[in-house]
Amino acid sequence: MPSLDMEGPYPLRPEAISACITVKAPGNFAIGHLVNNRFTVLYVGRGESNLPKAVQDMVGRHKDFRLFKFSYAVSAAAAFQKHCRHYHEFSRGGKLLNKRHPESKIGLVCPYCE
Ligand SMILES: [Zn+2]
């Protein structure tokens, strides 16, 4: 079972995001909804420097985007690597709505691609 290593889930609403993610830092998030009372991941993302803004940008993007989980990262590079891990682990189930593999703006290579 893939693991997110994140806090939550919390409602994907602007006030809840502001209350939960209080530091403008790099980090990761997962968006999803409950299926049979289990948090099911639909989208994984990251913020390179401003995690709360990255999550706010997801509000209202899809009718099933109801809940989010998040974690802070020590650096943009760490956030990229965790984003890649999530992408690979959760795309196996076929439910992920991410259309493309995460891309690095600073030339990092995914450690999970073969
Ligand atoms: Zn990869």
C-alpha cells in the first residue's frame, strides 16, 4: 500500500487551507475524496516555495476534489523527489488525474524513472 506520509485529510476549502498550512514553504500535497470512508488520492502536487498557494490553486478544479493532505519539505528538490514518488506509486492504481509526470524547473531528474 503506497504511503503519502502527510497530515490530513482536511476539507479543500480556502479557509481550511489557510488554517492548516500556515507556513509559505516548499511542500507536497495530495487531493482526493472518500471512497468507503478511505481517503482516495486523485491528484498529487507540490509547491516549490509556497505550498499554501499551490493547494489554494486546486480549489474547484474538479468536482471530486474534496479533501487534501499535505507535508512540508526541506527544499524544492526534496518536494520534487517526493512528488515523483507519489506520482509513480499512486498512478499504478489508475485513479490519478495527473496527466503528466512531474517536471523540475531546476533540472532535477526523477529518481524513480527507469
Ligand atoms: Zn519518474
